Amino acid sequence: MSSISISDLSVSYGSGIQVIDHLDLEIAEGSFFTLLGPSGCGKTTLLRVIAGFVQPSAGRLCFGAIDMTRLPAHQRGIGMVFQDYALFPDKTVFDNVAYGLRARKTDPTTIQRKVGEYLERVGMQGFEDRYPPALSGGQRQRVALARALVIEPRVLLMDEPLSNLDSKLRLQIRTAIADLQRDIGITTVFVTHDQEEALALSDQIALMRQGRIAQLGSPQEIYQRPASTYVADFIGAANLLQGEILDGSTEAGGLTIRVAGQALQALAQALPPDGLGCLIARPENIQLLTADGPLGNSLPGQVRRKQYLGHKTTYNIELADQQQLAVDCFGPARREFAEGQTVRLQFDPQTSQVVPR
Ligand SMILES: Nc1ncnc2c1ncn2[C@@H]1O[C@H](COP(=O)(O)OP(=O)(O)O)[C@@H](O)[C@H]1O
Ligand SMILES: [Mg+2]
């Protein structure tokens, strides 16, 4: 087991375009670390650099204190799981899982014991003699996990392992991966474009954008304290309201921003240099009140659309300056508002964030 550290790493596939662009990253030993981002942002490339399948054009990769940058893939001690399972179709489940141990010249008694142990860990004991084509997608991915883990690698790398599964199986295998990782305590790098998977599984998330890290943090930090409109927009639903900063010195981390002609208190991590800010507020963090409700930290608006969704009602509200936003109301006793009704929107200064536009 190993920590992973990446410093000043760049990759270009000969085209001159930096697919990974001077990237620095520290992944703690034993943690579940997720590379998250849209298609094409460089997640798979970064994972393949860690695995040793892609050579960086510059920079350094270490497992613990050991420099891995030039070490061939088979000497790195990695276990890898792919979206398409990549099992040998003409080998039995047993032989698929035993493959890495045989390549390492492990003795047959140990192979027997370890393959049994890891098939049991992934809930696939009894399937030793089956062939992959006779297994469901979820079963194949369990076998692929056992095959990756049986060699007791330093790090486990997974590239979109849930993407080929239907939604019910995806949830089952997700839970199995979380349990296994916790039991074994192996340093894990997980690649996904799915924000919910990332939030549910990770100790730390690196949200990537065009070969760089847009934000690094725990799921809570990334969701509750997005550092940019890109992050807020990618993770969860967010209202992005344009405003002008009035006072950046109210108190530690707080400021006043004018949105639709009204002053609102909010938090800020860094002051936008041009005085133009964007207020980020999650739909569930805005209180919807009647027009005669309290004025503190609020804006007037009008209900344009109401969608009753059972566990919540979503209102689309228009502000005085035509900016639109969504507000979610939860709970069995929630108050109902009508389309066309004038309302007040109250913003919580502790959950509203100002970032540069
Ligand atoms: N073997 C390759 N040769 C040239 N360009 C590549 C190669 N693999 C990936 N790319 C390019 O690198 C960028 C990042 O790709 P990738 O790492 O696969 O992103 P992701 O996994 O986030 O979807 C994309 O623009 C992709 O087209
Ligand atoms: Mg990919």
C-alpha cells in the first residue's frame, strides 16, 4: 500500500496539446481518491500515467518515496479495473483471477487459497468454473475486482468501472467497491464522470477541467464550497446569479454583493478583482417566503413555474432584473406557492458563496 504523489506532470500525445497540464496531486495512503470531470478532460490519461501505460512528457510520479516515473507497468504493483471488465473470455473465473498470481510464479496451494479468498470477498464463490460470457455485467465486474486485488497491489486503479451497468446493478457494485476498499484499506484511484458516484465513494475528489485540477477537496468541501462557477455547475444543481461586490470587508470570509438591486450577505474564498461576482446558491438552501415575509438577506421574485415532484417541489423564480433561479422546498408540511405569486427569497449567508464570474 502506498501514497501517490504527482508533481508538475504533463502529457501530450505528440499533438502539442497538453492533455495533462503541469498537474500536482497528493493522494493519501489508504484513501479513496476520485478523478472526476467531463469526457475528454484527461482522467483516463492521468490514470494510465499512474499505471505506467502512458509516459508523461514532463514531471514525476512517486508511490510513497519511490520514484515510479520510468518504471514499467508490470513492476509497479497496481491492480486495474476497466469499464469493459477486460476479462479473458476463454478462461474460467478461477483462471482469470489466478492469472496475475501465476505470472508471479506463486505456488499452486497459495493460488488456490488466495483465489478462493478474493472470490469470496467479492461474493463470487461457487463461480470458479464459469466462463465470463456466462456471467452478468455485475458478476463480471466482481470477478475483475477479485483479479485486480488478488495480487495485493500497492494501489487499485479503476476507470469508470460502473458505467456499463444498469442503474440497480451500478448501486450494488458501488456499495461492494466501497465495502471492499474499506476492508482492505487499499489506496484507490477511481475515475468517473458521474458526480453522484464521486460524492458517495470518495475521501477526496479532484474535479478536472482540460488537464488541470479545478478543485480538490472532500465531497462536502466541493459541494458546499465550490471555488468557481465551473465546479458549482458540475456538482449538483446550483443557481449562479450575477452581481456586483459592494463591500468585501464585512467580516472574515464574508462580503456584500448586489443582486437584482438588493444587497445580500454571502461568503467568499477570494475576492473577484474586478468587483464583479457570481453568487452561488443551491436550490435547497434558499427559503421561499410570502411577499410580506422578513426582509433580512432576501430578494423579491415571482413564481414562473411550479413542479411538484413528490419528495420536493421545485419553483422557478424570476427576479426583478429577469435573472432566473430554482428553489427546492422539502418536507410533508411544506408551504405551497402558486404560479404568478410574488414571493421573497431568503439566502443563508453561510451557504451562499461568491466566486469570480
Ligand atoms: N492515445 C491518444 N492519442 C491522442 N490523443 C489522445 C489519446 N488518448 C486520449 N487523447 C486525447 O486526450 C484528451 C483526454 O482524453 P482522456 O484522458 O481519455 O479523457 P477522459 O478520460 O477524461 O474522457 C482528449 O482530448 C483525447 O482526445
Ligand atoms: Mg476516460
